[in-house]
Amino acid sequence: MAEHIPQERALTEEERQKYDRAGFIGHQVQKRLLASNILIVNMTGSNTELAKNLILAGANITIVDNEIINERDTDTNFIFTKQLLGQKRGQIAQEELKLINPLVKIDWLQEFPSPDKLIRHNGIVTSTTDFEEMIKYDKLSREINIPYYNLVCCGYYGFMYIGLGSKFTYEREKKVVMQIVFGKKLQEQDRYREFEEVIAHSVSLEETLNYNYKPQGMLTNTIYYCLLMMKKAQEIPELKAYDPYQPNDELLDKFTQIGKDIYKAANGKDATEEQANTFRDFARLYGVDYCPVYSVVGSVASQELIISTSRINEPALNWFCYDSVQSYGQVEVIQDVSSFQIRDLPERKQLIPKE
């Protein structure tokens, strides 16, 4: 399917006063946000955090949610109180978020839209730990060529899947290489900001769950292996039904061993004691709600959606993995990006004022 081209809409005077930070994020970015619409499936804690940040930035959203507010919602979601128990979650979310920013459009659907209506959106966001469900949404997003994000929070750990679709074009500023001679920067006659166009694509979600993947970052993010633990556990009935609120040492040991086995298969050596403890903590807290992680993952996701919606600047790709114990998050780019097409944009060249 053809690539989704971002639209722009001029700011009204009221919007100009409200979004006075447009000079910081860029007027073109702001105009594209005002014309955007992000589809958010289920108002979980992380998705509500995401929605709040998007509407504050001026983006429009469509909520898909036919669930009823329960005790877990009131414990993990800042917009739901005990007095709202039993009411429709999507409808209440729509009403409460509209109070935060009345200038944006917030729609509420009780059923997932058909493909012909889905293509009007700039992105799809879900929040599920079910990998079969993730794969279903990922395939759909690739078919209609719309970015897809899935937010997952498990205890102290958070994950975000980023799929850019089958074709995704964006602009980025070219890196400037400064020439240094004897410790001093060479003074150039004129310096410019130069830009380039990148035509990217995402491999399927299934391909990013690579059990032989070795993280390329300066630090090995053990949390990526926890993601693989979660997927493997879902293939084992007794672990898929694991309840962290009813401790079972035998199942906990079995769950932890999965992480150790995955790590050894990928790296050819045993996990360190610290890494093994991380696997055990992940298994022990799997399914436990820890609201600060919702806040971090939802905030990072909103930043990425602003980037992918505006198509100005470089988006993250594949997985973002966050460890709240270490206060550390890392993007894990699983796929080979060398096949991305890059084209210079000489018409976007800008003179940098001299200091």
C-alpha cells in the first residue's frame, strides 16, 4: 500500500497561544501534529500516559476500548477513580482527556475500525503482552503501511515495539564532522546545516525476536533477553498462566532458567550472577503493575510518535527496553539498516550563523 504522507494544518490564534513551544519543536512539526490522528487500542496505564502527552502536544487521537473500569484500572491509571468502577473505560478516558486539552479531537470507538478507516490514522498503538496479538497488529500495520507501537510493562521493566511499516520516509540532519588541528577547531568561511532523506522499512515483529541476537550497544541490555523470556514462557501452558501474586518457587526457577538458556544460546557463555538475578526478578514480578514504568514507557512512546508523525528526525526502530532498577533504557535495533536508501536534500541546506 502507498506510503502515508503527513498532512499539515495551520494553527489558529488560540492554538498558537497554547502551543507557544512550537518554536522549540518546530512549526512544521506542530502543524503536522495538528493534522494527525493516532489510534490507541485499550486505555491501559501506559497508553493513557501516551495519550495525555500526545494531546498536550496537539495531536488528535482515537480511542478503541469497550472494556469496563475495574480495580486494576483504578490502581494503575491516573484518570480513573474508585467512583468510576463499572463504567465504560473508553468513554471515561475520552471525557477526562478532553478536559486536559479541549482543542484536540478525541474520538471513541468500541470496535476496531475497518482497514479503509484505519488508513486515515498516522499510527496504531496497543498495549498487550500476548505475542500472537502483537504479531496480528504488526502484520496489519505492514499491509496498510502505518507505524505500529506496542507498549508492555512487567514489574520494574518496560518494553516498546516500534514497527515503521513496509516503507517509511523521513528527513534527518546530516552529521557534521568537525576538523581539528593541534587541538583547535578549523575556522571555516561558511558552515551549513545539511539534510538527507531516508527511505526505511521494518522487518516483521517475529524477526525482531531473534534468540541469537547480540545487542550492539556499548552496554549489553539484559532486559532484551527478558522480552524473549516472556515470549518463550507463553509457549509453556503452566508458565503462561503464572500468577506472581501466588508465589511458586518451582515455576519461578523454571521461568528464570529460560532466561539463562536464551542468554547462553546467544552469547556462548553463562549469564553472570547479576544477569541471572535480573532474569529472576523479571520472572518474580512478571504481571505486576509498577506505575512509574508506565510513565517512562508512555513518555518515550509519545516522543517517538511525534517523530514518526512529523517524519522530521530519525525514529527509533524495533525495540526499546527499559530497566527502572538501573534507570537505564536502550533501543535494540535488530535488523540490518544498511539497505535503507539515502538521498541528499540540497534544497534544504541552511547557513549557520557565525558565532
